[in-house]
Amino acid sequence: MFLSSRSENMLFGMGNPLLDISAVVDKDFLDKFGLKPNDQILAEDKHKALFEELVKRNKVEYHAGGSTQNSVKIAQWMIQKPHKVATFFGCIGTDHFGEILKKKAEEAHVDAHYYEQNEEPTGTCAACITGDNRSLVANLAAANCYKKEKHLDLDGNWELVEKAKVYYIAGFFLTVSPESILKVAKHASDKNKIFCMNLSAPFISQFFKEPLMKVMPYVDILFGNETEAATFAKELGFETDDIAEIAKKTQNLPKENTKRQRVVVFTQGKDDAVATVGFLSALVQERPLEECIRAGHYAANIIIKRVGCTFPEKPDFH
């Protein structure tokens, strides 16, 4: 165990803090709102009623969510001690849901520093579950209000960025504050630290390709699943749908910090996001690549069996 190499605020994450509202629905519900059984989309006006209807269902569960926030939470759980290994930045509203997110972050021992504003309510994500499928509809609201100059640039906050050794930001945040991502990514590159990013969803490569490609030269480790990889390849004109070939071409995209070769991790299977996190937790502890992958599989296997992003009290991964 690399106990000596674990310290507070080693892992830095920044993203959209959302409160997940999950409920089991039927096909009629999906059809009514034009949802695919397995998808991740941003809410539009036509989805407003969806949130209201979901909350009225008899078995609704609330979990602290948001891709990056979940990721740092699981990494913290895998590492266990010390507490606050993981830092998280994002924007919430000054409301009840915001208070729940703060409480959940505290319970998970994550050092969350939220930018709080009162113009927009805390963001929510509707998880519409049918069988083994989950259709996610994110209403960013407050999460969309993150301001670099009002939060990231403040001395006390930037110090926490400087303390970190590994950075992880989901592609989802490209829709909110690409300038914040670039500032963090450049810092990591200049100081030869590890910057990780996730392709997050097909729509990121499709509609936010420009900010994504601005950050790409600073990305040391890129995560994604096979659907995201295929969409990314198509947008970049790779002219192949072979996952290994796409990974190779992605690895060879221009890179600022030549001291580190880019690592590309494309997962196959529906619960790939969790594998990413197990990988991160081992990475923070300076484990070799093979062990990062093994940790990823472990985390995925445990969490997939549970509802929402919840996990047992302690991992038994060695």
C-alpha cells in the first residue's frame, strides 16, 4: 500500500453537482417524453413535466449525483483514509437540494467547495429506470452557473487545485465552463501532473467538439465507452469503427506534455463509468497501470449491483 503517497486534496474533480431523482418507469413514460431506454441527455422545455411526474411516483430515491462528483466520491471510498483525498468544485443553489448535496458530500468525506448562487436552483438529474436500463435527463440549472472568476480563480480555491496530483473532469462540464477546464488542464500539464477526462456522452463529441479538442492536447488519460468512442471517431473523421484502432488514433492526437504518453481507456459494457473511478483511485495511489485497470473492474462489479451510486461501507479490494 502506498500509504505515504496519500494526502488530502490529491485528487481534484470539477463538474456538475446534481441531485439524482430515480424511479422505475414503464415504456409509456419513456415514449411520452421521447426518451431512449439507455441514454444521457440535457433537459429541454418539453421535459419540465417529466420531473414533476417522476417526483409524484410512489418509490422515488434521491442520491447525490453528477458524473464527476460521483467519481470522486467512489475514489474516496476506495481509498478510505485519509478523508478528503478528493476535492470537488461545482455550482449549486441556495436551497434544500443544495443542502442535501452538501450533506451527502460530507458523509462521503469529499472536500466539496461549491460556488453557491441564488439565481438558479440546484441541478437535478432524472433517472428513469426500466429493467436494467437507465435513461438520464439532466436539468443543469445552477450547475450551469459555475463562474471561473467567481470561484476557481479565488486564491483559497486555486490553492486546492495546486495541491492535487491527479485531475479528473467529465466531458459534461465542457457545456458549462470550458475556460475553467483549460486553466486546470494547463496547470496539470505545466507541472507534469496527471489530467484525466471522460468523453461522457455522444452529444459532447457531436455538439461540443470545439472546446473538447481545445482541452485534448492536455489530456493524459482519456476515458470513454464504446458508443462515445465511436461517435468521437466519426466526428474526427477517423474512418474506422474498430475500438482498438480508435484508441490508437486518439492516443496519437497532439499532446502538450510529451513527458507522459496519453493513455486511452475505452470500456465495453453498460456500467463503464464506475470502472473509470476504480482506475482513478489506484492512480492516485501511484499504482501501475495493470492494477488501475483491476481496481476499475472491482469498483464496477460492486456498485453495479446496487441502486444509484451507493456502495458498502468498506471495499475489500487489495
